Amino acid sequence: MLSEGGSFMKGMVMGGLFCLLLSLLGSFRPGTEPKTEDHNHHHVKAPSKDELTKLSDSRVQELSNQVRVSCIIMVQPKFLVYWATALDTWSKHCDKAVFYTSESSKALEAIDLNEKDDWARLRKALRHAFENAGDLQWFFVAQPTTFAIIENLKYLVLAKDPSEPFYLGNVKKSGELEYVAYDSGIVLSYEALKRLVHVFQDEDKCPERGRALWKLSEDKQLAVCLKFTGVFAENGEDAHGKGLFNSKGVNSLISESMKDNPNNVVEGCCSDMAVTFSG
């Protein structure tokens, strides 16, 4: 487990990050977007700083209630410290947070899917989340090593229609396949998840155990299955084109910024509307 000193420093970093980013939460005024029939765009923009204005606490709560997020957190007992950290920090900001595990654990509560294969386990978790969605319209899929600012995720999708097939995050490319990186978190709208659960039933397009000739990672398998339904990966960015879903931790991003942008470390580090950090 983490040392007391390490835990304290981790708490300080997380607390500082929340203070910085939640200070922006109280001042956002959502813009509107024209609807379009062509949904095959590749970039989804978060609100710009120019759209930030002072809002009352009641208005902030009202905005937050407009977008309700279901968090699907994939865990394993062998990574108990990360599981415990996610449980005690960012997952509390989800409107619903469910932990799905590969095997039961006496230490923490989770839904035991009794499945060792990573891809098959993720499929089961996504299907369970969809079947128990209730009135939740957005789904955030994460590993326990991911740290998320759910308020910023809500801002990103605030003006988006969940009845359209959104599949968002940190887009990577493998050959001709564009996919959302799992370690940075994956966002699915209700429509995207509905199409995904439907294609799960087609073993030719979306096999449960993967293709016989090759083994793809879960995030690539997910992209392949979604592609068959007409849903494509879209990169979450701020108004300046900076990515909101980070595959590195805060410390690494700050260190890189100190080296590359010594005169403006904060601006060079990461977007102030960042949704995730990893590691």
C-alpha cells in the first residue's frame, strides 16, 4: 500500500487540481451548437475561456444536473490500491459509479463478472451498464489508474445530444483504425452504447473472444465493433485544440512542460478543461 507520506502528497495534488478546475466550474455559460446531419466529425470541442462567466452556486448545480454520467470502472483485486483510490476520490462525482471486477474481492464492493478475458469482461460490463442505465444518458469507461474530473466531462458534452452516437476521448491511430485510448477514459453516448450492445450479438462483426488470427486490445476491439455500427472515434479537445483526455499523469505533464515551456508551465502542461489524467 502507499506510504502515509505518499498518500498525503497524492491528496495534496488531487485537492489542488480539484480547486483549480472546480473554480472554472462555477463560471461556465454553455453555448449552443447547430445540429447537423453529418455526424462524422473528428473533433469535439469543449467551451472556451471566453464562454466562462460568473454563475451562482444554484446555477452551477442546475447545469450539473442537466448531464448525468454513469461511470463504468474496470478493476481487479491485484490492483487494489488503485481501486481504493478511485473509490475514494473522483468516482464520487459520478451520478452513478459501478465497479466491475474480474473476480470477487473481500476488501471492496464490486460486481463480479467472473471473467478473466479482458475484452469479454468489458463487453459484459457495458451490457450490464446499458441494461441498468435508467435515465442516465452518458457513460464513462475507465480503468482504476485513470483520474477523472467529471465536472469537466459534463461541460464537454453539455450541448451534445446523447441520442446521437458520440464516442469520445483521446483518439489514437493503428493502421487505418482510429480508436479511443482506454487508459485515458472512453465516453459513450446512450445511442453509441445502444448500437454497441446490439452489435455484440453479431459474432461475425464483433466476436466475444476476438479474431482467431490476431488479438486486439480492448480499446481497439471496441472501435472495430463501433465502426460496424457507423460510430467513429472523436477527439475531445479544448477551444485551442489541446487534448482533454491525457494518457499521462499530472507530474509527468508538468515535468515535460517545465522543459518545453519554462516561461509558461501551467499553460503548456494541460488544458484547464482537462477531463482525465492517467498513470
